[in-house]
Amino acid sequence: MNKYFSTQLIARVIPLCVALLPFNKVSAQNKTEDAKMDVFVSGLMKKMTLDEKIGQLNLVTIGAPTTGSVVNKGVEDKIKKGAIGGVFGIWGVDHTKEVQEAAVKNSRLHIPLIFGLDVIHGHRTIFPIPLGMSATWDLDLIKQSAHIAAKEATAEGLSWVFSPMVDIARDARWGRISEGAGEDPWYGGQVAKAMVQGYQGASLKNADAVMACVKHFALYGGAEAGREYNTVDMSRIKMYQDYLPPYKAAVDAGAGSFMSSFNTVDGVPATGNQWLLTDLLRKQWGFKGFVVSDYTAVNEMEAHGLGDLQMVSALALKAGLDMDMVGEGFLTTLKKSLIEKKITQFEIDQACRRVLEAKYKLGLFDNPYKSMDAAREKTDVMSEANLSAAREITKRSFVLLKNDNQTLPLKKTGSIALVGPLANNQRDMLGTWILAGEWQKSVSVMQGIKNVVGDGVTINYAKGSNITEDAEFIKRLNFGPGMVTVDPKPADELLKEAIDAANKSDVIVAVVGESQSMSGESSSRSDIDIPEPQKNMLKALSKLGKPMVVVLFNGRPLTLTWENEHASAILDVWAPGTEAGNAIADVLFGQYNPSGKITATFPRSVGQIPIYYNHKNTGRPYSSGPTKFKSNYLDISNDPLYPFGYGLSYTTFGYSDVKLSKTTLKGNEVLTATVTVTNTGKYAGEEVVQLYVGDPVASISRSVKELKNFKKINLQPGEAKEVSFSITPEQLKFYNSQLKYDWEPGKFVIEVGTNSSDTHSASVWWNK
């Protein structure tokens, strides 16, 4: 080796080693901590009996059932015997501490319990439903909301949350579309990462950190007919390309646990699917945490046709399931299966180790009561700071779907007719999955308007209609007491009151849509219109010729064809949470310019479902207009009512053509795509600039385009800003027919725009 080469090598290697020092230090720390954990858990397991090991695999609920018909019995006695590993369904320091003491003081080995809960979009301070949160296109805010939820949950004794739900959903009939980030796999992965980081923080041992539980693994959002708990059947390419990426992103973000889904995958229920839970999740992706079943999902494999309780429990354990939620199939059958050699001691030990490791990572062996601080329960729950953050985040989730003639923002003078069953309503502000949320503390739309405009505006209120008048529908909605109430006044009298209020007002604000129990788990709908009594009210009011603003509550995309044609403005507020009314009033009266964009396509008709932007072309693709012998409908356009990424502002934005740094590239070169965005309106506003890439020639049929990045910018009136995106071959990769993740050389179409349908494009050739 000559002197020059030696000098150059040292000059390059030393800086590289220095740059790697922080990583090496962290890696070494992780290895040391893992070694300590292994020693501790191994030592503990040597002391455990078979029954105690199986007991760690048993997750029970205390109190009323939440999402099923089964309630665990004899919990206190089982805790003392070491026959329970975790508890969910309770919160509050007094409750959780009492139960934890029973485990730590009265069981033989004093192993602490893990306490979990469905903390989906906030714990006590409720944020918008996840579909609404995703409409912010602000990952920092999404992460902040998860951190606030973790801070409140840990203040009430919890250390584990059954969130985020990262299921890709393309069928608005499915009620749980409300619980995820919509239809796009890349964006869904970004949201999954932000949520996991927000929940778990820098260390799970921190007092305000909870362990995330990613659900539902896997493919749950692809349920046939949009019907809850239904069959899922799809090709491996579709799995890997369109449905699995958010789960993988959560693994890469360090999620501590996963929850299996109710559906089948390749014909095998996910809860007993070895390919899914072991080969994919652990071997391919390197997941190191534990997997819990969904509510009685082990038992439900019997109905899937996989055998009796003993058979399906053994199947689940062998597949890689570590904890059985509520059904107690593990508790009651695994010992017998071991004796009969249907399972092995290693399989029981492996599952037990994973559960104990989770408790170790959370610091529960150091301090079983670390999240049971009565002082924090008083200061960290629904604090002024939390409520203020909720108000700011909530108003950024709203999507302006229509705004003719600048109907919005409203003036803080004159009079408004505030009508609709959701206008003076606190209960339905919070939406689905609010176990610890207190609807009595939510801000109604009427109260929010009063808070923002004071006495400057005269409010003429009328309920106008009930949510629905279908008695059978109401029974199904009222799975909890008082979820949907019916006004005793006749429908025509309620309608007359709304018309009278409108006649003496300058503008109509109609607050309508879905109640909280109309979306979420077990809330599939075959008809996703606004319910008929509310629509009848809107039709009657539209005939008065006055400006009519629809404030829309919804947990899913709705079919709004009539509303889009007849309303002056439509503001989609989803289910906004605790600060609903304040945030809505902020936007209605111009204190904040809406910037949200939808993350799930709104169909014109339920007959278009499933509908999503990143579809594939057929051999006879539809272009436009009435035509035969193309892939189209006879009665309506293929186009959605509102495309993915759509959302208006009180201002307007103009886009230049796309400029590319090169038109021909090779290998790992970086392409820069640039547009100039100009605020062409009168208000300062935020715009979500979206980057899509199309791959028109490939070895398999590809999506017409795929979201690859976005940037949210703020512009003053008249201000222009260049927005640039860097594109590498990594963003050109896809799963081919051999499930190899790679890119192929050829032509690519780069699109930048305000939504998936309204873009400017340029082409580039990229060679290997």
C-alpha cells in the first residue's frame, strides 16, 4: 500500500468512524440492555410453573364488555394465582393501582400486570377521529396528539394502548375506515410511524410513554362488501404493494406489540396464521415484540371452521400468537395440548418470554406503579395545554369540500339559522372509540359559535330533524345507553321550526351527518347517504334561496351528490372531539383558513365502491363522457365526487408547470422536481403540495399513479414559493410477480399538484 493511498484511506475512514460513533454507542447500549433483559427474564422463567407461564398469556377485561359479548369472571382469584398477564377496560389511578397491588403483593412471583385500553384518538382529551387526523397532512401534529394521549393515559395507570390502527381501507361502507389514515399505503405508513413515535417516545420506561399495539394484522380493511369481521381474499402482490406497507412502517418505527385481525389471510384466520405472524412479521420484518389477539379472536376460529377451542388455541400458539384476549382458550387448553404433544414447551416459553419482555421494556419490574401517580392524574389530564392543542389540531383536520361565491368565512355580524340534530349536541362531538372520553365536557357547535362571536351574531336555533327516524336502525345504534335519542316532536313540526329560523336569518348553517355510533367497529352501512330525515330538512331549506352552509359530521366518506349540487358550502369536520364547537367556529368565522385534504376518496354513488385513486388501468380504460365498450358505468361517471388529496381553502393557489432537473437519469442519481405555487387569493393559507409518480411501462400492470411525498406550505396573498421534491430509485420500487421489491428502468411520469386528480406532469427516462 503506497503512502498516498494510505493517507487517503485514513482521511476517509476516520470521519466515517466518527460519524458512526453515536450509532455504535446506541447500538452497544441496546445490546447491553437486551442482555440484561434476557438474564432477568430467563431467571424469572426458571422460577415459574407451567400454569404461571400460561397465565402470562391471558389478557382479560374487567367490567362491561367493550367490543364483544364475553366478560371474564373470577378475575381477582386468577390474578392471585398468576393466571392473568394483563388487564384492559379500566383506567384511573385508584382502579389500576388496586388491581396491580393484587398481582404484585398477592401472587407467588409478584409479576406485575400490563394495563391496556383502546386509546384511539385521545384518552380524556379527545382529538378528531384518525381519518380526520390524517386529513391534516401534518405528521408532527399527529405525533403530538399521540403523545398527549400517552401522557393522559399513563397519568391514569395505563401502559399499553390498542393503537394505531393502520389498516388500508378503500370501502367507505366499512365502519372502521374512521379509525385509520385512509386509502394510501405510503401515507398510511407515515402516519403509523408518527403515531408509534408519539405513543412510545424516546424510551418506553419514561413515565409518559405507552407501548403501541399496531392493529389489525393484517389486511382487515379489505373486508368483502365492507362488512365488519368479513372475509378478506387478495393476491400476494396486492398485499405487499397496497396493504402491508403501514404495518411494516410501524415495525420499523419500533412498535412494541401487534394485534391480530379477525379476518382470514389466504384462507387461514390471521390469529392462527403462521405465515403472517411468524414468517412475515418476525422473520421477514424482524419484529421483536409480542402479538395479542383481538377480542375473542382465538375462540372465533371455531366459527371459521378450524376446529374446537383446544385445536384453535394450539394453532394460534404455534402460529406465533403470544397473548389471548378475553377468550381464555390458552388458559383452559394449552396445558392439555402440551400433555398430548400438540404443542411444545418451547412454544409456551417463547410466548411467555415475549410478554415478560414487554413488561421489562416498560419498566414495570422496576416500578409496577410507574403510571399510577395521583398527582399527575390531576395535572396531566384535560389540562389547559391539552385542550388548547386539541383546538389547534382539530381545526386543521377540517376539509372544505365546497365554497361557492365565498360563502365562507361568515361575517361576525347579522344572523344565522343554526339548524340540525348535531348543532346543539355534545354527545356526538367525540365520535367512535372514546372509552375514557367524557362527552359532557365536549363543546357543542352552538356553544363554540357563542364563544367565538359573542353577541355579535344573532343565532336562531332549531333542531330541524332527528338523526334518523328508523326505529330498527336506532336500536342497532343504541348498543350503549342514550347514544341516539329521538325528539318527541313530530317530524313536520321540527322541520317547520327550522324553516322559521331560516326565514329570519341571513344565512343557514346546517349541522348534519352521522352520529357517533354510525361509524366505528361493527358499524358497516350499505347506504352512506346523510340519513333521510336530515336530507329532507336540507332539501326544504334549500328552497328558501338563502346561502346554506353544511357542516358535515362523518366517520367515513359519504355520498354527497345532492349536497354538492345544492349547498353553498360544505365543511367536513369528521367527528372533531372535545374542542369540536370551538374549532368549528374558528373556521366558520375565518379565524383559521381550512387546509385539510381528504385521505379517502368520496364516491358519487355507493355503486362505485371500492373506489381509490391508485387503481390500475384495464385494457379498455375509461377516459370521459358516455361511451360503450370501455370500463365504465352506463349511469354515472367513473370519477369520484371528491378525489384523494382534495380540499379547498378560503384562498386559491396556482401551480406552475413541473420543472425537472434532468430528463434522463441513470442508476442512483437524484431527480429534483420543482413547481412554483402562488397564493392567488385574498387570504393567507396553507396548501398541501402532493407528489405522485406513475410507471406506465413495467413487468406487471402498475397503479396509474402513487403518492410518494408531500409538503405543506404557508403563503400570504400574492406570495409565490418554489417547492422541490427529491426523487431517487427507492421511490420507483414496487413488488413484482416474484414479490421482489425493486425498480425497473424506463419512463416515469412525475406529477405534482393540489390533489390526485389536479396535477401538472413531466416525464423522465431512468436507466439502470
